[in-house]
Amino acid sequence: PENVNAANLAGVLWYLHHEVVMVCPRKFGITRIRRLKITMQNTCDLYNDTKTQFGPYVAFDSGRCGVKGCEKAYYKYGSVIGCQHIPFNSGIFAAYSEWPNGGYARWYSLPGPCTASPIKEKTKECIKEDPGGLCESVTGKRDCTYSIEQAGDLSLDELYKTTTQYYPWSEFCKSQLEYNNQTDYGIGINWWNGIYNPNRCMSRYLNITQAFKRKYPHFPENLPEPHCDYYKTDPGDYFTKTGSGFSRSFTQRQLGW
């Protein structure tokens, strides 16, 4: 996968909860969580200018960078991976964090060839001029900043049954809904209930990690993640606040941390 956005597990859950399961059928027809093992080394041009290991996060849509002027950043720094923290201590944001240390939910951008053009409009000339950062053995050069290994996938039906395997989505959607953001409850399914409840959010997180462990016992349960150091407004206060308004000390007591 190139010219796409990725996330840590907390970031995946945030996206699914806010954007995917609240509509029926699911947004983009999403059926699974796909796990990737990424090796990265961004360019010296980036570090010398910003003193950060990560570049700016950009959103990709249909294989095209959706942020105005993003191609200028790639021209300046090379095809660097970007990152962004997802706020969770105010307003509408769900209470997802990384286990066990309470790290931020994060999104990443993985630039591929010809970032300024959508998938069907990428020409050979453009790809040659702007090849992207994916390569087999990472060097940190402008066109070789990351490699990807497939590390398994997990369908949402492995976590809870929507019964859509038995009849079309059109029938399912007549009477059921995975999550209603107006009531904070599902209809016929309760797996997503409680978007601002830190305990329920952590339970969903752990359910997924345990399901991956059962399905892929030969893979490590987790790998350390490099700190997302580009996002300048990181307040570093997750252990004080959560998206639900509960203090972090309350959540720690409830989870037995």
C-alpha cells in the first residue's frame, strides 16, 4: 500500500468508531483491520531542517495527497512518513489510547508515487519524477524511506457477528446498526457502545490485540513505536485527561494499572 494513511491500533479504532460503523453499510465497504510491519528512516534533509524524525502528516484520498501544497514538502524533504496525534481530551474525541502506557492514538501518511495525482491519473513520467518512498531495503534516501511487511488481518466479524455473512447489507441495515452516534448505542449490536467511556474503549482495544494473538501466535503481540515528534501541539497529558472527561487516575484505578 502506497499513498495511503495508516494508524496505530488506537488510531484505527478512533477512525472506525467515528467514520465507519456509524453508517450502514459501512463507509468504503470496510470489512477488516489490516496489520502492517513498517521499517522507516526519513531523510537527513527533514531532520536537519526540523530536528524531527517524522514529517508533517497529510491525508490521502484515492491515492492523492489531499493537503494543499503537500507536494512542496515532499520536494523539499523527499518522500517522508508523516505522523499526527489524535486529540482525546476535549470535545467529540473518543477515549482511545495505546496499551499499556496510555500513548496517543496516531495516524501516519505513507507517500507513494506521484502524490499530486489520483490513482487513475498517475503517468509514467510523473511516477519516474516522483517515485515515492516505498522500497525493499530502507536507506533513508529521498525515494527509499520505508518498507512494508504484511502482518495479518482481522475481520470485524471475527470480533462480533453482524450476521451480514447470512444476508445482504441492505437487509441488515433495515433493522440493525453497529453504532448510532446520536444515542451512543448500537441497534442489535453492543460492541461499540460507549465511545467516550475509557474502560469500554480499552476493552475493545484489548479484544483486538488478543484476537490477533490467537490468530497469529508466531507474531509478537506488539512492537515499540517511534515517538511522533513532528506534531508540535502534543500536550503530553493523557494521564491527566481523557476524551470522556474522566481523570486519568480514575481510569487507571478502574483498569488496575
